[in-house]
Amino acid sequence: MSTLFDPVQAGDLQLANRIVMAPLTRNRSPNAIPPDLAATYYSQRATAGLLITEATAISHQGQGYSDVPGLYGTEQLDAWKRVTDAVHAKGGKIVVQLWHVGRVSHTELQPDGGKPVAPSAITAKTKTVLIKDGVPAFVETSEPRALDAGELPGIVHGFAVAARSAVETAGFDGVELHGANGYLLDQFLKDGSNKRTDDYGGSIENRARLLLEATRAVVDAVGGGKTGIRLSPVTPANDVHDSNPQPLFTYVVKQLAQLNLAYIHIIEGATGGPREIADRPFDYEALKAAYREAGGKGAWMVNNGYDRPLADEAVKEGDDLVAFGKPFISNPDLVRRLRENAPLNELDKATMYGGGAKGYTDYPALG
Ligand SMILES: Cc1cc2nc3c(=O)[nH]c(=O)nc-3n(C[C@H](O)[C@H](O)[C@H](O)COP(=O)(O)O)c2cc1C
């Protein structure tokens, strides 16, 4: 019987254990360039079986918060190469989370101050972070404009280009498409945010089209064995909702099963909140079974509110990988602490978004 601390293969990725650092936005990348400290931050955490970077914009249009990194400029790629080199020097594995925020943005962050883009012109009832003079402020997202169907191939291409640059130039071991948390791909999936009447709206097949096209393009660019995807079937994060998520996500994972992906990453419940939502029931075991029955061989990664006992239970029940978010912010040596059942450092919420070394690279490891 496997444990959390046993190695596992996820596509091309040979992982030393089943503990994954979840993607964590830290807003410390002015001009969308990861700071030198990012190499320290990620390499401090390299004992994780896999590190997933903070969400990283595939284009300027794909950016929705101040001081988040990108993957579309030379300086950005050079900075990421320093990060991947530092992680590899410690024997770690790292993939980058590919991000297009869609409507979760602000005109101040968009090229030429334009409107953020979305499947439909519906403003998300959510906030984004603008950092002014080093001080983060939460502000309402701007009203978006609906994307023209003719613009969608460019977005799909953007995912593929970013994936290729990530692997070939920045030295990542792979990529994760951000299909979760109410960002662009999730906005297209769910009928609360997608009211389109063309081939990208309406039926489940149509709403899943953009996510599947982007995933296939990334697979063509870097190979399925280096590609993962994150999904959040019922999260209310960023004001998304689907009226019938079980058949929607069943269709999605059955299609993904044909792409020989490295892994499927599922956020169970409300991201960072309750694992069960009373008015949004969802059967995750049935979702996993549908993926396996459709021939899906990728690793099954779960996330949200895991601790050691819950993670042990998940691995026992056949989940391959468990992603930890907040515990990895405050515990660079989380793998060791979980193994030894050692106490965890407390998270300082004030330094999660923005700032420098404090609350980033200064959390202590066990002596
Ligand atoms: C500070 C912070 C930043 C986050 N940034 C991202 C992100 O960039 N991409 C993403 O998919 N999820 C992001 N999340 C969600 C986490 O990956 C994770 O799903 C969530 O924290 C629940 O896992 P946990 O209970 O282990 O913390 C973020 C969460 C936090 C607390």
C-alpha cells in the first residue's frame, strides 16, 4: 500500500513523494518579472514531490492582479530560468501554472487600459488586488467585454506558446493549465458566466471547447506527459457557478482522458473554504471513476484543506497526489514536518500578497 511519502510517476514526471505545493499567488513580481528571491522561496520548498508555481500570465491580457508574474517576455523567462535552476539544484521538480484571468481583471492592468475579456459581458462580483506604492488594495473588477469568436484561436495559441517557452526556455519540468477558480477557462465552462450563443456557449460540449482546445494545443507543444490541468467543479471563487456541474465535469475529464496528461488536479469544494458546499453537492469519487473508465492514466491530484490524516486517507483511497497550499507558505520543510508529525508554523496572512522577504523566505525550517 502506497503512502504519502512514496515516489510516484505522473506522466513524464518522476516524483519523490506525493506531496505537492499548490499554486500560490504572492504578488511579489513587479513588471511581471519574478524577483531574485523567488529562486530562494521555491528552492526552500524543493523537497515537495512537485512544486506548482503561482499562477503566471500567458499574456498581458491574461493578467488580473498587480505584481503577478508572466511568461511572455524575455526577462520573465530569464527570471523563471533562475528559479527552475535553483529548484533542480536541490533535486526538486517544478511546473508553472498557465493563467489567463479573463474577466477577473482591471482596466489599469490591461493593455492600453482596455476592458478585460470574458465569454460574456458580465462583470464578476469579485475583487482584484492593485498595489500602489507597495500597499495592496482590493478593488472591484472592471466590466469586461465579450470575446469575439475570432479572438479565441489567438488565446489557444497563447497557451501553447507559453507552454513551449516554459519548458524549452525557462527550464520547467512541465506546465499546469489553470482551468479553475473562476478564471477564463472556468468562465467558459460554467453557465453562470458563459451566455454565448456560438460554438463556445450553450451545450456542455460547446462550453468545454475552449478549455479542451487550449489543453490540446499545450499537449501538442510540450507533450501530454508534461501537462497537467487544475479544475474546481463547484468553487464559488470569483463569482462562478454552474447549474449542473456533475455532467459538465464528467464530460471534461472523459475528454481529457484521451490526452495522456501527467495529472488532473481537482479542488474539492470552495477554494480555501469548506470542502462540502450544501447547495453545490458534487461526487468527486464518481468524477475520478469516470476519468479512469475513459482510459485516463494521469495521476489524480486532490486539494483543499488537507492535513496529514486527511491526506493519508486520500492516498489510501487511490488519490495519487495531494496538494497543500497555505501550509507550504509558512512551512518550507512541510514534507519533513508531515512525515514527523511535527507542529506547523503559523501563517501570517498580512504578508501573503505583496511585500518582500518577510513572510516569503523567512519562515523557519526545523533545526
Ligand atoms: C495566498 C494564496 C494564493 C493562491 N494563489 C493561487 C494561484 O495562483 N492559483 C491557484 O490555482 N490557486 C491559488 N490559491 C489556492 C490554493 O492553491 C489552494 O487551492 C487553497 O489554498 C486550498 O488549499 P489549502 O487548504 O491547502 O491551502 C491560492 C491560495 C492562497 C491562500
